[in-house]
Amino acid sequence: MINTRRGTLDVATKKPVDMLTFENSWPYDKMMDDIYINECPFCGKSNVLTTFSEEKLNSAKEGIKQLLVMPCCHSKLTILNADDDYFWTEEKLR
């Protein structure tokens, strides 16, 4: 990436890169092979066990877009990226 006065550019494509902000993140916990969300960003239910698999999590960590349907309210969360603590989404959740 190259930083310019107008923003950040991808080195390979020379196109602008959208930066992910903390407002677009949501924390998750992994226990054994299960992935939990402490509180649903849509309905507020706590300790939600998701159907998100280890494979999908690894793909999200590689930057491959994933869809997570919340089992509590069936709302959809499009995950653009993930790290060890947060899902990074395309919409503001905070």
C-alpha cells in the first residue's frame, strides 16, 4: 500500500483501498470449535452461538468475504475480514 495525500493506494492495482474502521467491527469469542458473539448487534441477545465454521473463519482471516446469518434474529452480517478478536464488516455496527 502507498499512502498519498488523497488516501491509501494498493501497490499492485494503484486503486484506492477502503480502510476498515472500528465502527465496522464486532467482537467474537472462539471456544473449542464454536464461535460465539457476546451480544447480537441487531437484536441484542447475549451469548449467541453462531453457525460460523472454522473454515469460514480462516477464509475471513485471509480477507475472503463471508456471510454470517445470526441464528437469533436471522439478520445478515457480511464479514470482510477477521482477526483473532474481531469481525470486520461492511456496515457500521457501533
